[in-house]
Amino acid sequence: MHRDISHPRIRRPLAASATAALVLGLTLVAAPGTADAHGVTMMPGSRTYLCWVDGLTDTGQIIPDNPACADAVDTTGTTPLYNWFAVLDSFGGGRTVGYIPDGELCSGGNNGPFDFSAYDAPRDDWPLTHLTASDTIQVQHSNWAAHPGAFHMYITKDGYDPLQPLGWDDLEPFWSVTDPPQSGGPGGSHYYYWDVDLPDDKSGRHLIYTHWVRSDSQENFYSCADVVFDGGNGEVTGVGADVDATTAHAYTAQAVAALTGHAHHPGVTGSADAADTSTGPPWWTIAAALIAAGAAAVWWAGRTPRTRHE
């Protein structure tokens, strides 16, 4: 039975007035590329992205089937998933160990305007991307808003246990790229992309952690992608009816098309595939979510940096 998720919440009270929030929210609806939220990995899919894909319904509600995603919604509401691309810290400044505590890596220390703490939960039933060791894959990272900077990728060491909190000692760096190309302009289903050679000694369950460090500000972004090295080719399981990467991108395009009116998106190979927008969320549902995002952005602009991790 589906749970009641009619009252999503934002983690902290908003300091902005309702009028200011509404104005900013309507501005975001008119120009989605201006939202103060910027991107996570779509291939391999981050927890927030794949939980969003899993939960989308033809009414625009987010009602996840995946048990980990459903528990996250029970804990922090649906607002984080309407803002799946917003796992950020405006004051991250490239800092890692000693700044983001162990156990909070997937939320980036939960220093952003939305409460992503539930996506730090150590469990083995998050949506899963199937990969093959030593393969070369194309990583795709949402460019909801585009910025210059570097993407640093880590993978869990051998012996990783998804039922234990993720710590920095569990990770080892394996790839970095600076200012990669984009499949299209920001504000939709487009993405940064780059080729990655996967390690040749991995098998079984792992996690790929991506840290996007802007070079033009202190803002940073964070992604946790649960993967399994089992001979797969990017298939995704644990997301409603299990899908491949192309289908997941089609879901994204449907939702974006409902807002922007654009019915085409770049597929996994970079081709322009038509998306059936008839099953995407209605525009007013996304508009409501963006108004909520606007309210949080107004409040967020007036906050001061948190220093508890220094």
C-alpha cells in the first residue's frame, strides 16, 4: 500500500516571506535553468536521481516502489526528490576529509537547502546499476545549471559493506576530469559526459562517489551511485519495473518536457530521441516543486556558512 506523502517538508524554516518565495518560484518556472541546484550523476545513477525515476507517477506525485527510496520519502518527504539535482554545499570549497563527516558523504554533509540525510542510509536495496570491471563507460552528470570545474570520482575499496555507514576510508580515487563537454544546454535533461575506464579488479557490490568542485565559486555537488560489477552494461534494477539507462533518460525527458515544452532529449549515445510526454508529470506539479525550491533558495541566500566540520 502506498504511503501518504502529501506533506513534503524542507529541513529548516524559511526566513523569506511567502510573497518573495512565490515570485522566485514563478521565475524558476519561467526559466528553469536559473534554479539554484545543479546536478548529480545520471549514469551511473545517483540515489536521488534513481529514486526520483522510481517514484514518478502519471499524476506527478512521487510514490517510490523501491523500499530504500520509500523509506527516504517517509523520512524527509518528497521535496528532496523533486530537487534530485540539488545535493550541494554552497561553501564546500573542495573540502573532503575532516569537513564532510563519515556517514554523511552521500548528502555532502547535508549542508544544502534540502534535507538529503535519508540518502546516507547504509542499506543494500538502493537502486543498482550493473557494470563490468575494466569496461569503458560514458559517465553522464546532470548539468541542470552549468559551471566550470572538476569532477573527482571515487570507488569503494574491496570489502565494501553497503550495510555500514560510508566513510572516507572506504573510498579510493580512480578518475578526474575538468570541464567536460555537455550534451546540450543547461536546465533540462542534458548532461556533462566523459569516458571512464572502470577498475579491472572489482567484483560484486560497490559505490561510486562523484564530487563536483566548481572553479568559479565555493559551491560543490555530491553523488552516490550504487553499482554491482556482475558483467552488466548499465542496466538498472530496483527501479519500479527494472529499466536500462536509455529508459531512465526517457523518464527524465518526459518530466522536463512537461515543464519546458521540449519533447526531445539526448539519448545515452548522444542521439536525439523523441520522448512521449503523455506520461510525464503535469506542469503544475513541477511548478509547485520549483516554487518550493525558490522559497528555499531565498532563505539559503541569506544563511551563513556552517563551520561544525572545520
